[in-house]
Amino acid sequence: MSTQHEQQAEATLTRLETVQSATEVEAIRVEALGKAGWISALMKTLGGMSPDERQVQAPRIQALRARVADAIEAKKAALEAAELEARLASETLDLTLPAPTTPKGSVHPVSQVMDELAEIFADLGFAVATGPEIEDDWYNFTALNMPESHPARAMHDTFYFPDTAPKGGRMLLRTHTSPVQIRSMVEQGAPIRIIAPGRVYRSDSDATHTPMFHQIEGLVIDRDIHLGHLKWTLETFLKAFFETDDIVLRLRPSYFPFTEPSVEVDVGFRWDNGKRVLGGSGDAEGHGWMELLGSGMVNRRVIEYAGLDPDEWQGFAFGVGVDRLAMLKYGMDDLRAFFDGDGRWLAHYGFSGLDQPTLSAGIGAGA
């Protein structure tokens, strides 16, 4: 390495001190350290030197290269720091500005009701369980005591996939959240106390039905469980949800393949200015009964499918449409509007993100 190279390095370092942009720094880097740069060319001369010459010149060339490379990196860092400082000085955010008069966005009524239900049942000792929306027919039907000929398996009710399920059946979009009950019992055993909220799918569409809707199911499995526990749980839940103690339930015998005995649950209502208001016995003049949900004691065969002993464990289950509960509580009359994405509807029925339901403040305090 000659004195000329030393002088060239000093000239490069001097130029670096005067440049004011990253583009100029990059040009100097390419000129010195690029593939065709003068320092890169100097490094290539090492291959033609004798071992003794290389032992002397290699450290000198490496040191020169390191000086220039370090100076380039230091200049880049200085320019970037100066640019950031300038941006911070010019860009300001006034945190004292008032919030917009119209908040943007809202919590959908279904999401709000889901939170209300979780709050109520958490106070009753229920955990929230979830499961896949794409199910196989063993969890969705067979394990719930639905034989092959059951109408719920028909194509006009269920969205099937062409895929074959792991257990040899068919894959489908779940028609209820009951498969979560089976999965939870298989995984956790007993005792168990859960609610299973989520989306479900059926081939149906009108003012009170949509192909996709929301459902919540409850399950309790323990020793010595009976219908009295079910009735008390539902009464306590509905009183908290509708925020009134004037809730009267009527249990009517019914049939569901996964419960035995099965009961439909009706709630009493009265007419007030042409609208149905929950409350009253249902049998008095101006009163009536409204079907609200299905429930019953878990069928022995379902408990067996879950791998439990039905002689030791008993339980109850219930299911209700979340969208239906939202319609009843907040006065909506068309289920299809829930999924239209109409900003006016959402602005009217939506909830503020700060309206978190709590039992102490009132479940519907933000309505």
C-alpha cells in the first residue's frame, strides 16, 4: 500500500465530514468499498503478493478499509439522528384536542349480549368453552344421540362438505354449539359446568331465521343433578339478563334426542301499548306465554358417548339463540338486519366500547 492510498483515504474522510445527505454518503461508499471501489481493488492485490509481502501489507490495507467503513457508518448514523430530530421538532400531536362529537364505530348488539351472558354465567360458576365451527357428524349428531334417520341430518337443514370426517362420517358446518359439550366432557371429564357461545349454521332464511346465527348452550354435569337445578339456573339467568325479578317460567314436556326428559321453556309476558313485555304469570287476561329456549336432563347415551358413567354422573343442558335474546331485550324486529352492515342500524342499536356489562352496575347499563 502506497502513500497515495493513505492520502486517498484521508481525502475520503474529509469529504465525509462535509456531505449533508445519505445519497452523498452512499456515493462515497460505492466509490471506496463497492465492487469496483478503490479499496476493494487494493484488497485484490493481496493475491499477487508473496507471503512475506502479504504479511506486511494485509494488516495495513485491512486497517485502512476499517477506518473508511467506520467513518461511513458513523456519518450515516449522524445524518439519520439529525433527520429524526428534525421530524420530531416539526411533527406535533396535540393531546388536548377534544374527542370527536360522534364516536367512530360501535359494539354490535350480538357481541354485547355475548358479554352480558358471559358475565352472568361466570357469576354462577360457569366457564366459557369454545370449539370448531367446521365439525364432523360424529360430534355434531352421533354423539348427541341423533340416529342416521333423524330429520336434523337432512341436507335441507345442514351445510355439508364433500370431505370425509376422521371417524368416517361427513364434515359440516355445525348446526348448534352442542358439539362443544361433547368435546369438553371428553377432554375434561366431570364434574363440569360450561357455557358454549358461538356461531352456528342452518339452511334457513326469513325475518326470524338466517343461515348463520349465534347460539349459547349450557351444560352442567355432576352428581345428583335434577330438573330443579335446571329451573333455578334458568330463572336466575333470565332475571339477571332482563334485569327484573318478575320472571315466571313454564316448563313444557318436549323431545330432543340429546336430553331425556326434555322441556321447552316458556316465559310469561304481558301486553303494554301493543308491545310484549316480559313479566307476569302468562295465564292472566292480557298476558301470554312465549317460547324462549329448549332444555332437559342430559341423555344417558350422550354421557356414555362422552366416556362417563351415567350411573354416577347426571346433568342438564339448555340452548338459546343469542340473536333472539338481543331482539327481545333491545326491541329489534328483523334478524336479517343484524348482518346487513347498515351503518344507521349499527349507530342506533350499537353500544359504546366503554359499555362493559357488569352485575354490580347493571347488565344493560350501557343500553
